[in-house]
Amino acid sequence: MESRIQKHDQQQFEIKLSYPLARDHRTDRYEVDVFLFLPYQLGVDESRYTTDQFYKDLNCYTRFKTPVFTLAQLHDATLSANPRARVEKKLAEAAAGGALDERGVLYELKVLGNIIRVQVRDRARVLGNAAREKRASVPETMAQLLRLAEESEQALDDLRGLEPQLEAPTVTHAIRRTYHWVDEYLSVETEGYLIHLLRSLELHGEAGLETVRARLAESVRRESAYRMGKKHAMRISSEARRNEKFLYRESLLKKFCANVLFLNVQQRVGDRRARALLYSVAAGVAMAFAVGAALVAGKYWPQGSAAFSIILILAYILKDRLKEFVREYGNRLLPRWASDRAALLVDPKSGRVIGSSRERMRWRDSDTLPREVIEARRFLYDLEHEVCGRTDRVIHYVKELRVKTDAVYLAHQRSVAIDDIFRFNVGRWLERMDNPWEELVLLPDGSAMTETAVSPRVYHVNVVMRLEEGGKVAVQTARLVLDRSGILRVETNPCSRHEGL
């Protein structure tokens, strides 16, 4: 199982999980527990942050992981799993008088677009990071960069080689339109990743890469000129209004191509029957206590007497407290049987239900957390441990996922994993924060004149993620550094405590 915690934007952080799908399993089951340790200074607790508010701040996306192909493999038309080869075969069968599998062609075109995009993106990021950290020699870096430029151009040319087949009268308007949108999307995305790679090489690259930078620039200009020739006026401009349209159209193209991988999530009301039963029992226990107290009071004191009235008032007060106690105690036992939200996962290709999910959220006391979670919650100093260890407010979110693996592989021979993406919005956590900057006064060394300096005022929210798969448990940690404007950064490897500080 792969996992990642990162900043998504100023107000949201993201957790991405990738669950493997074993071909020899009928079903796969996974569970993730996310523990959010909120400092008490934020004023976020059970009374101010309800379960409904939590789910309004949480967006979940479940999708198939993009099939893994190299750009070189996509050029191999003899590879049966190659989506381009599948499109060519389906179009050729229709041209020869067979039935046109329109749905299959649309699906394969979008899958092909996602594969090319991910391959170019990931390789550009790896090479950009290698250039920044100078992990490879100049000749090796040049060879890898040239290979990326050549293979990305070849992949786009192979896609564009389908265009003559699309002119056949058997091809529908929906297929031609999808092809043009996938082509436009890949042109924009490839250009963007290569530009960012060029930027990285300019800022951090070693000398001697001028030739390969010129080659990458040629690839960028090639795509820009291609789109202009196709009347796709999608290019970055010095005019903000035109860039607004560029980003909006790019977002639409991305959603159009990516929707083939996203599962349709049919939300269901969580299984709250157990909780409703618990609350009924709590009310019944409380009422039984009140009736019993009234019977006892009536046996020893006459109705209307002061003693009888006092007993009834005390019984009424204790009845409410008893009901709350039973509800609170029962809520600690319920999570394994009750959920806040439930959903069915529907494959957009086959229309079949291929899985389900259950979610629940509750507030926890620090001393009731699993041992591995307590140990994973890192503190910077002993002082922080002493101050925050007992005052942190802890949100515990659980999601259980069940996937019918055999049903997945009936329709998706290339699928290897399910990606689950959680986006948490921290906007409600920022309301009671102090000003993000504080002015400090210092006396510089060797001077009798004071100076002022500013310091950011930040808050730490620690995240501990517990993953359970096949009886094995793994724990991952991160620290959100926040100020009143939002998330400053996410530290994915929080340092351990500095002993003695």
C-alpha cells in the first residue's frame, strides 16, 4: 500500500492512498485511521466542531490507479494491452463492416490520454529533482532528457496517427470529439511539464546542458504551434483575462479525460440504526430511573409534600445526566458497528457495483488511543510534550473500503490498484488564531540601539495515519504548520523530540 500526505492549497491538505488489487483475491479489504491532534488554542472541540461540519470539510475521491505503461511500450502496436492498439483494432473492425464499439473506443482514448500525461509528468518531475540535487552526471542527465523529449513526441505522434482512421463514415461524432479533446489536453499538459522542467534546469541545472535545453524548448514550441494550427487557441499569455480562460479550459479537459478512472460514488445514509437503538435504550434507562424514584418517593412521603417534590426534582436532574452517560458510554462502543456515511462504488465502464465504503468520525481522549498512534505522535521538545500531550483535541476518522477484486478484473485487465484521495479543509480551524505576524524587539551585538524584527506565529496540527492491510499495520506521520492565512507547509517527516529541551 502506498500513501502520501501533502499540501493541496492554502486551505486544504491531501492524503492519497493506493490500495493494491490482488488478482487471486475475490475481495480486498482495507482500513485507514486518521488521527488529527489539534492544539487547544484553536478552540476546536466537540462542542464547536460537529460530525456534520467535519464531513462538509472533507472531500473524498476514489478512482482506479492509472495503468502503468512506459512511453516506449505505447509505441509498440503489438502489445495487446496498449490502448492505442485497441483503438486501432476497434476502428479497423468497424471499417471492415463489423459493429462499432463506440463505448470501448471512447474508454481507450481517455485511458491513453491519462497514461501519456502521467508518464510525462512523473519523468519530468524525477529529472527536475535530479537536476536540483545534482544526483546524475551531465552526460547521463542529457541522455535522459533527450529520451524524454523524443519519446513524448513519439507518443503524441502515435496518437495523432489515428486521425486518418477517424475520417471513416463509420466513426461517430462522439469519438471524433473525444479524440480532439484528448489530443488538445495532452498537448497542453506535455508543454506545461516540459516548461517546468526547463525552468528547473535553468535554476538548478549544471553547465553543459544548453543543447538539451534547446531540444526541450523545441518540443514546447512544437506543441504550441500544433495547437494554433488546429485552432486550439490554448496558450499562456501575458494577458490575465486570456490566462483565466486557459486555466478554465485546461481544468475542463482534465476532468473530461480523468472521469474514465473515477468510480461513481453512490452515497448512502450511514448505518445509524445501532446508534438510534442506543439512544432509545438510554432514554428508556433514564425514564425507568425517574419512574422508580417517583415510586420510592411516593412510598415514603405523601404526594405534594416538600420531600416528595425535592426527590422528583433530583430524579429529573439525574435522569438527564444518566441518559447522557449511557449515550456517551455507548458511543465509545458503537464505531465498529455504526457508520456516519456509507457508499457504493460503481465502475463507470461496466456499471457494476464493485465495492463499498463506510466512514465514521469521533472525538477521542489521548489516553484511549492505540499504543502505536501515541508513540507515533511526535513532539519537538520535552516541553511541548508536557504542555500539549494532555491538552490536544483528537479527531479520529476511519474509512473502511471493500473492493470486489474479481469484478474489477472482469472489466479492467490493466487495473492494479485503487486510489483513495482525502482532502481536508482547515478553514474552520483558523477562526480563533492570533495575528500571523508578531513584532519582536532585539538588541544587536555590539550596538546600543534596538531593532525590530518580525516572526511568524504558527500552530502545529499533527497527523498520524494508521493503515491496516491483511493483518499488517503501518503508521505514517505528518505535521501541518498553520497560521491564520492557512497552511504554510506540511512536514512529512516530523523531527523527533529533542531530549532535554
